[in-house]
Amino acid sequence: MSNISPLVHARTFTPPVLPSAPAPAHGPALETGTRGKRSLEPESPSSWTLPALPTVPAEAASSADRALQTGLGSQALRQATDRRIHLAANTSIFPLFDAYRRSFNTPELQSWFLSKGMALSTVVVKPDSVTGSVTRDGVTSVQTFTTRDGSGWWEASARLRAAACGLDPDGAGLPYASLTGSTFSRNAVMRWYGVQPPAGDDSVMQAQQALAAADWSAPENKAELGLRVQTARQAIGALDERAHLAGVLTQHLTDKPDEHAVELAGLAVPVSSSSGLTRNEAGKVGISDALQAYGLSLPKTVGELRNAVRWLTTVLPPPAPLGNYSGLLGLTWAPGDLSAADKAALVAVGEGQTDGNSSDSMLVLLNTGGILDRHTPEELRTQADHFISQLLSDPLVLLLGDSLAFDQRFHGASGTQQLTDAERKQWIIAAIKLNIDPQAAARPGTIAGYDVYQSGNSGRSMGEVRADLEAHLKQNKFLDPRAAPLVAHLLLASAAPEFLVRGIPDTLRIGSPEWADLRLGVMFAERQGGAGVSRAMSYAQVMALSRLDPRTPEEAAILDNYGMDALLDWGLMQGVYSRPADGRYTPRMYQQAKEAFDAQRTQLLQALNHFNVALPTREKRAIENLQPVFPDLSVEQIKALRVYIADPNERRNKKSSEPVTRPLVETYMTGDLVEGRWMLLTPGQALPKSPTRKTPFDFNQGLSKADQDAIDANVRALNAKIVQLPNVQAQLPAEVDTYLANLKQGLSTVTQRMIANLPLADRQALELGKVELFALREQVDEVPTIDQTPDQVEERRGRKGTVIRCEHLGVIRYFEVFPDKLLVIKRDDLPDTLTLGGELQNHTKVYGRWAPTETKLQNGLEEPFDFMAYSSDAVPRSGVKSPRLIIEKIGDTLPAAPSTEQSDTQTVVPNSFSSARTRSIVDRIMSGNFVHHRDTALKLAQGKLPLEQQRELSAHRDQVLLGMIPFVGAIMDLAQGNIVEGTRGLIIDTVGAVLGGAGSTLSPLFKTTKVVAPFGAKAFRVLEKGVSIVSGFLNPLDGTADLLTGAARGIFSLPKLLDKVPKPLLLTTLGSVEKKTRTCLGVSRALNQPPATPSLAGQRATHHGHNYSVPVQAVQIGTYWYATDPTTHLPIGTPLDGFKPLNATAA
């Protein structure tokens, strides 16, 4: 279930610095995240947001609370206007107030406010938003930022919101608190102690009376308030601990491969002041205990260590206030959901209102407040959550929601018909959705009869499919067409939430492996963080989730099952199998999809391995040959060796252009390293010299015997090494041929993948139609055809691109294919027939002085192609024409498939990646127009090309690298290893594989980057080990199916392939595993907040039974049966219409 790197020797890993996850509105969560550039020094006070709490005796705290209460009643509560009051350090509220002000004044949050230009004195913090005065370009206005608008608020404010949730349980709003002051809002203090502040001057007396009647020092009140303080401070401490643990573990990461062992058992780390772990004498805890607190075991290998860091730095947004807009519309009925009869009643209400007049439709609510009149479709589309919240908050709309619920005798979470605003809003949402689509939520991916995951959408962008969906919705006669963006958002939130992730690249194609990865990450976020969570996340953040590796077989089963839906849809779109008649996938189809996915994955990984091998240069081969001869020297030491002409006569008689001393490697490369000629010089060794003449008449007779003997011994020793060396120049051609063959195989694979990712209609045309391929070249100027040499033609050949012409069902299509640019462009502007061969022109050429001869010049024409893209690394430009081009056919025409009925061919979904037709097309491209000519590559391998050209080719490799990256949250300058600011500090520490370039070695690249597969290479593996050659550096999640509900779309809930999981493995066990996973992510408190214990008064006897086939516990209210909430045991939902009691037990 992971993206994995074929790089065996992984370099140092830098974990992604992701912003902290926020706290939910109903209670602070132990959220995940790291604080940017936080010091790793554990004892430094700046490493921890909160200091240790001083011990305050209970009597002192009670006395301080009474004094605060008295002071409020005597002075601060004389008028309705809020005012700031002083908080003594001994009061019960002070530790939480202190946590709030310290969280408010962290460098990270202060930087966020500064970036927005918001004045701190005007700030009001609410559960999911912050409001204040913002000054831009001298203009001041009041602005609100939310946890869901992409402003970065949820990432920056996790600690602050954890404190605010405890300090402001009603969510009324809190002001800024200075770190140096101890004054705070009177109204906030009163609410915290359980007294409602005055709403106006007429309620001051009532507030004073309530304050006087309250007992702030009562033990039961103190216990509840103390729990709030403890919960909030522990949440903040947990965020600090996770960041600190991630930093400590990162320091122990090395450049070793994943399977390399690490020893951390003796490591001790500090923990936050609120931690309940037992400390040693130094005030620290063992690393094993610290990790266990977050559901992580002690890493024993580098791979486990990297995975632990990823889990510690993984973040999730707070739950969406209205979830996925399906709070009452579950896929399968559960207590609190609407029944089939309830849904029919809401549809009837909408139909009854219309009476043929669309202005009276329930859907007219979508224009509440003139939203549709005042905003463009694009504004409605990009800010849909904001506008939906705005229209649902209208008092009249809320009143209508209350009325709809009352008519159906609905009981809310309180167990009564007194509903919250959120419950009223869910009724309005349900009414709108059911009036658009009476089968809403019946099947994921299907919206009002439009199948988002239909085969015809394969190869299309997310934006194109959404535009189709909106056009489909506009056909509803009762829907204002302007409302289509809002309605699409409402319906996609539950049916296909990946469409609502922010920042999806335009190049992402439905049905591609990257699309499957996106769905995996979205499902993980929705299951672990709550419905609707993914809408607050960016594409990069969702993809970062997909790098997590399961830590146990049970967790792997959960995550694998998440991938079922995406994998089955992928198989359908890829043509692995046909859509079943009853719409139900089978285990056999799952196995077929998995095998096809694994086959693609394996081929792409093999391609990546080929791309990771640099062009074998003469220098590299020479060094590799010298290493066995000099086994005790490193590569750098071998490069530093020099050779010196040993014979003094040869030195005197040599050409002036020939050096006496040369590098050993260079001498070997040029073939000059022959026996008997050279002596070896080590670095720093002086050249042998004859004795210095003492007089002009003292003629030197040569070196001393001892020096000459040393030189002779040196020469003999070097001769013994030279005879072991092969001819490096003879080795190079074969290695270049192997390199080109492997590169051709790799480019063939990615070209097959590009064809498989085309829209279905284009794939059908290429599979079934008549196909021709063409190459482009420039004309050879003023050289008759009879005199043109292959080299002259080759120099002008555009090997970077190939033109494909396809004719199918009377429609002609053209495609430009650029394998090493990872680009296929469909051309709709070309003529039905291309002019081949240019044009021939008569030309008289004189051979000799008196021999004029009539010859032919082959001239090119101006053609609508950007030849620069065909002959260089430039990206093709639209609308560009190139002069002097000659179009030549490649190979024979691929004939059309045997004639069939048009209706049949339009329903065929070809398996384009593996089909014989695709292989034929790709083989013609690779054999007839391969991106590199052998002679050019061989010259480069010899090292005869200028250095600038080598650098250009190397830079091209880096650019192609980026095309293989599914995670685009950050931009990396691969050539220099510099990380450029990405999406709020998200560092994508991986890069894709190198394609199409011949040139310098990749070792400098590996020092700062990782090479990864272009999609989740362990995805959908169902607990089977992935390809052994990869290091498992990246680990995306498997899946998007819901194992615990399982009935969605007729998918089997537990496939036979999961039998490999250790027994026993029951659904209840897997459910507990999900909870443990949330604990590791720090969201367990958000999703499993302990409910308030219901009062024993008024409890009714509960009865076990079945509502149709669903087991429930129910209570009888009057003549109606109501299901009870499994958590609170209170009645919830509408009356059961099919309940049959089995037995009764007293509650």
C-alpha cells in the first residue's frame, strides 16, 4: 500500500514539515503535526508551548474562584457591554487561560497573523474560524478565515483551538490574550463557569441573579472544570511531543537502505509537562514508552524509522461542521438516518410545492439572500462551502428545516424534538439533495443518474468531468441552472469527494494510477478524520497521507480494504473486465484488477530502474576498470593519481603539446597507458630530477643509480597493473547499446501508460481504427537527394516526437507523442491528409568543369508543427508553424479491426496498456523514431561533446523527472538540491524517475532526492509483499472502500484474499484497529468524544429487535418506536416503520 522507491541505497530522509492538525469544535483533540523550525533541544523552554503547572491547594483555588465571582457581581456586571477582568493565578480558569495566551503567542501563529495583516487587538477566535481587521494597501476591512478555506488557519492554529475549545465550550468567540497580561473577557469567564452573560441591557439583572446563585467552588463543578483544563493542556502537550519525537527520530535517520538495522532502545526523550508517562531521574522517558503513547512501536530498521516519522508528522483537518452533507442519508440505514419512507416524504414535499411552477420548488432555497444573483459560477464553485453555509444559516431556512423534521417526528441527538442548528441544516440539505436525486447516497459515484466513474470518463481531467456533471444537473427543470455548481458540490461531497480536494493538477486523469492514489488518500482522510475532512485539504496534503505504511497486519487489512473501490473502478476503466450486468463486482474481478495493477506497477518499476542507470561514459568505465587494480584506493584517490614519462630521452624529444605529467585516468581513457612508458606518481610526490650542476662545465651524467632503480621498479609495478586493464574504448559501444536498449524498453512502458490514460474514445480509435505513424525532419539545404548522406538526414531528424494518424468510424484523429516529455497531445486542427516527402525541385548541378547534371532537391514545406519540440527539450507550443519540414511515414499502416456494428465498438473498453495494438504502435515509435541516435549517444559516452551539452542533457533529465511525480505539493530544484517553498511548507522529499536523457551520473541527484514509482507501488497488494528490488521509501495507502459497511455498491465486505491475515480477524477487531489508527493520528478524541451521561430521570425501557434486517435497540414513545443512539442510548431519528421487538430489558 505504498509508493516505493527503486533506489536501494536510500539517502538521508527529511520528513515532510506539515502544519499541525486542528481541534474539532466539540473538544480538543490530540492532533498531529510539527511546528516549523522548532528547536530540537529538549530542555529548551522554547521547545514546549506550556510550562509545568504550579501546585495550587484546593482550598486556595476555591477561595480564588469565590473572590473572582464576588468581584464580577460587584463591579464587572453592572452593564451589558463586555469588559476585561483580571484573573488571579490561583483561579481554576487560569491554567487554561494561560494555555490559551501562550498558544496565541507562538512564533508560528504570530507569523500567520502577520502574513494576513490582521490586527491582534481585533481578533475573535471561534471553533472553526478567526475574524479580525485586516489592512491591505492602506484599506482596512473585517475578514474571516476558516479552517476550510485554504488560508492555512487550520494548520497554524491547532494549539490555539485546542485551548479555545476548553475555554469557550459554547463557541461564542474569544478575543486575543497578550502573553504579558492577565486580563480576559468577562463574558468568556462567565460562560466558562457556567453562567450566561447578559445579551443586552434588559438581561443584566437576570445575569446578576444567575451569578449570585451559582457556586463556583462546588466539588462537582471543580471536577468538570478541571477535566477541561487537563484535556486542553494534554492536547497541546501531545502536539509538542509529536513534533519533538519526529525531530529526535529524524536525527537518527541515515543514508542506509530501509532494511538496515537501527538501535534506539537506550534513547530517552523529554515529554510535555502534562504527560502522564513515568519519568526517570533526568526527567525523561524511554523512547519506546514515548512512541507507544501514540500507538507506535520502537523502530528496528531504517524503514520502520522513516515510517514512524511519517505517522508522527501526518496531519488531518478538523471534522467538517456538516460532514459530507449526508448526515441523514447513509449508504445503509443506521439509527438517526432517514428511512425510505422519510426520503419519499421529503421528495413529495418538494413536488407538492412546485405545482408545475419552478419558482415554488424547494430548490429555490439555493438562491437565499440572492447568492446566485450576486456571484459568478466560478465563485460559487470555488467557495461552495462558504455559500452553502451562508444560505443554511438564514433564519427562515432554519425554520423550514425545523418544520420538516417536526413533520416527520424526528428526534435529535438530545433525545427530543429540540434540534440544534446543525440538525436543522441537515434536513434542508437532505430535502435539496433528494429533490435533485431521489436516490441520493444509494451508490457512490452516481449522481442524479450520472455515473462519475463510467468508463467513458477514463482519461479525462477532473474539471472536464465536473463540467459534464454540472451540465447534466442543469437539465433538471426545477433547478436554476446558475445553482448547478452548488448542487454539484453538495452531491460530490459524499458521492465522489476527491473532486473537491483543493489544487488538483489539471494534468491528473481519471482512471490513472495517480487518480487511484488520490482516492486512497481521500478515503483515508474521510475514514480517519471524519466525513468531509478531505475538502479542507490540498492535493499535496492528501497525497502525503498516501505515503503511510501500515504498522500491523490488522491495520494493513483495514487500509487495503479502503482501496477496494478505487481498484475495482480502475480495472473497469482500464478494460480489465466489463461492467457486470447487475452492477456488483465479484472477488474474481478484484483479483483480475489487482493482477493487472501489479503488472503495470512491475513494468513501471522496471522502467524506473532502467532510467536510474546513467549513460556509461568512458571516464566511468575507466575508473571501474582501475578500481580492482588499485583496491586500496577510493575513486577520488584514483582520480588524483598521475603518470610521468619515465624515459628522459622521450621527455626531451616529445611534442610541446604533449604534457610530461598526466592524470592516470585520462591517460587510460585515451589509450596512451602502455607498458614501459610511464611511472606512477602519488599525490604530492615530487618528480625525479638529475643532480644540480655545480659549475658550467659539470655535465650531468643522469640520475643516481638508486633513483634510477626506484624509477625502474615503479615502471615495472605499473606495468603489472596495466596488463590487467582491458581496452576501455572497446568496451564502450556494447555498454552504450545495452543502455539504449534499456532506455528504449523504459520509454516503451511509459508510452504505453500514456496511451492507456487517454480518453476512452481515443483509446477505442487507436485500438480499432487504421493507424499510421509519421516522423518530421528539416530539409537538407542545396544538396540533391542523390548526394544526401545518412548523417545529413539524421542531423535534421526530429526524434523527440512522433505524429500518429488514426481513422475510426469515419473520424480522423491526430496525436503528437513525445515519450521523453511524458506528453501526448491531441490535434484537432490538422488536415485529413498530410503531405508526405515535401516537394521535389529540379536542380542542375555541375559535376566537374563540363558535366552539368539534372538532379532533384527535396524541399520541405511549412507545416503546422512546432519542430523545436521535435528536435529539443522544448515544450510544444500551440498554433506554431515550422518552415522547411518534411513528413515521412514510419513503418506500415496498422489496419483497422474487422468491421463490427458501431454500437458495439462504442461500448468496447480496450485494455490499452497491455493490448497488442498499443505494443505495435509503441514498437514503431521506438524502432523508427527513437529519441536518441546511437552515434550521438556513443559520442557523448566518449566524452567528446562540450560540457555545456552534457549539462543540458542532465538538466533535461531533471525536468522529465518531475513529470513522474504524483505529489506536486512542493517544487524541487533537482539540479541544485534546493527546496523551493511549496504548499505551506510541505516538503515532498521524493522525485520521479529519469526518462529519456543520456548524460551525467545521477549520484549528485541522489544526495538530496529520492526516486519513486509514479504511483502507489504497494497499493492494493492485500498484505502481499511488493517488488523486492525497491526500498519502500514511500508508502501510500491502499484503498477507498469501507470495510465495516461493505454493502456499498454491492462490493463484498471481506474478500477471500484477506484470508492471509492472522486469525482471529473479525469485523469488530478491525473496527478497534481503526480506532487505534485514529489514536496514532491524534484524532481519536475528535471522533470518539465521551458523551455526556444521560440523566436517569425519564429513561425508558429499551427493546432489542430488528428494523427490517438491521438489529437495533428501540424505545417506545407514545405509539411510535424509536431507535436509540448506540452511544447515548437516547431516542434518535424518525419513528421506525419496520421494527419487530425480540425481547425487552430494563434500561
